[in-house]
Amino acid sequence: MKAYLDLIWTFFKMGCVTFGGGYSMLPVIERELVKKKKWASMEEIMDYFALGQVTPGVIAVNVSTFIGYRRKGIPGGILTTLGFVLPSLIIIILIAAFLNNFAGLPLVQRAFGGIRIAVGALILEAVVKLFKGSVRDVKAVLISIAAFGLSAFFKTSPVFIVVAAGLAGFFFAGGKKLRQGRAPPEAAGGSMASKSGSAGEHGSGGTGS
């Protein structure tokens, strides 16, 4: 029971500071789940973000569900999802009830402006971390440049970009593993020759004795 309460309380605390969407939550997720709780590695968190990008729903909520399911199965996934969305639900209800009365105040407008700047900085930090953790070779650089170009200049649908990048990564990785699995003829012949030579040496050694 304590483990379930720990799950829902951890994600409830994270949900209380959910500003700016999933990518701006990456520093919070890293601090709480990777460094403090050690429930996942940073590489796993990035994989969850990738899965959250190609599945319906909010990325941060999907990541919460994945981690909860990994920790405690279906009950854990349900509890982490509820814990993460409950603070937002409460805040949205309160804002909807009082926003019309306060939205026009200059103080509120300045506060929203400051929040937008902070959210932009958090998203930038998340982008840098994702880039450093994912782009590690020339092929990854090419995929990232192509994805950025399609999004920025051609206004391509994010769904197409994500699917195309996933297929490109799949084929690149599959081709690499296929090449690694095939030994060059020279190497294969050399290994066979060395084996036969060693066998001959052992045989001659046995005859001499």
C-alpha cells in the first residue's frame, strides 16, 4: 500500500508544477524520477517521451502512465495518471470560475507574460537534453535536420514527421545489425585457416610425443 501511495503522491507533486506541456516537464521528471526515486534512467525517460509522442494524449501524462505501469502494473499506471492530472483539473476548475473577473487586470497579464518566458526556457532546456541524448551519429543528425526542415519550412504534419523518423531509425538500425551479423569472406576464411592451422599444430605435437 505504501508503494502505491508513494506513486500517486510523487506524480501529484509533479502535476502541481506542470506548466507548458510535456517537454517543459523533462527537468522536473529527471529530478524526481531519475535522480531522487531512481525509478528509471534518463535513456528510458527519453524512450517514454518518444512513445508518448506517437501515442494519443498529452506527452507528460503518457509518460506518467508508462512509468506507473512499469512499477506496479495496471493499478500503478492508473494511479500515476490520476495523480498527475488531478492538480491540473483542480486548477483549471478554479481558473474557469474566476478568470473572467481577473483576466483583464494588468498584474495578471504581466504574470502570464513571465510564465510564458519561463516555459520557453524550460522547453529549450528539454530540447538540448533530448538532442544530446539522442543525436549521437551522422545518421541521427541527418534525421533531426530533415525533421526540423519539414516542420519549419514545409509545415508538414507532426504525425508524418514522427512516423517517418521512426521508420528511418528502424531501417538504419536494422541495416547496421545486419551488416554486423555478416562476417566478411576474408575474415571468415582467415578464421577458418587459423583454426585449421592450430588443429594441425596440435596434431603434429601429438604425433611427435
